[in-house]
Amino acid sequence: MRKAILAITATMLAGAAPPGAGPDPGDGYLSGPALPGFVIGFSDGNARGAIVEQVPQDETVEKWTRMITTQRFTGLATTTKPVDYLQYMARSLPQSCRGAAAGTPRVTTVSGRPAAEMRADCPSNPQTHLPETFLILAVAGPRDMHVKQVAWRYVPSPEDVEWGENYLGSTGFCLPLSKDPACRLVAPD
């Protein structure tokens, strides 16, 4: 489903989100707590956006059990609200995963910025034949859409979901060159 979800978001704009990735660092970035035991498995960026995928230390972006994905889509927030972005994903998900179900996106704010979050479940990813569940948070920057996703390649326990919700709940939005201590960049272990 990871590739399917990335394909869905790519059709909306293409690209994805760490601060400073690619030639355009974007209009800000999502901050969050350190992820002990996670490493960057993949990172890329260009003028259209950026992506960083973090997985447990002994796993890869091809073979993972949990993954944290952070994306930035350049300019998307000027034409789309976070809730609309997630509604599009929810409508598109069954095309890539039979039987997929997504919750109704919940409108919220992150660091005073418009945001939305939702959960989606794929009973069997057609590429891996494994279940995938993800929690996703979309935050509108001044012009870019910033997205953070916590995913499991198994049916998560209530404790897993609580961990994911707490992680996303501690995510903040930072403007470039912010001096806010919550905006300091923390490298994965």
C-alpha cells in the first residue's frame, strides 16, 4: 500500500518533505520527537517536494513492519485544504486496495496551521499480501502541504495505535529558520 499511497499522492502533485531537501527547502517543515531505533531508509527531494521514510534500524523501505513517512508537496496548500487532501486519499484508496476502509478526516490545527488527520486500513496490500494500516496527518503551510504518516504492515494493536496517535499528536509545524526549541531538527538514531 505504501507504493499505492505514494502513487495516489503523486497524482495530486508529485514529490514529497524534509526541510532543505532538493533545490526548494519549502515554506516550513514538520517537527516531531526523536524516533529511537529508527533510521532513514529513503530520502529524496526536488522543486516539487520531498520525502523521508524512516524504518526500524534492521529493516528497509522494501521490508518493514513500521514506517514513518514525512512528505512536502510544493504549492499544494494554495489550492487544497488538508481535509480535502485526505478526502481525496480516502476516495482513491479502494482503487489500490480491495476492501480498504478510511475513516472520515478530522479537521484540526497544528501549531496554528490548518490540518486534518485520519486512519486507513488495507486488509491485504496487493503487492505484499500483508495488511497495512496508517494514520496520516496533513498540515497546510503558507503554500506547501506537509504530511506525516505512521504505518504498520500488520494489524496494529491498540498500544501501537496509541503510540502512533501520540507521535502524530506531538508533531508541530515550523517555519524555516525558526528559533523555537520545538523546531530543532532531531536526526534519527
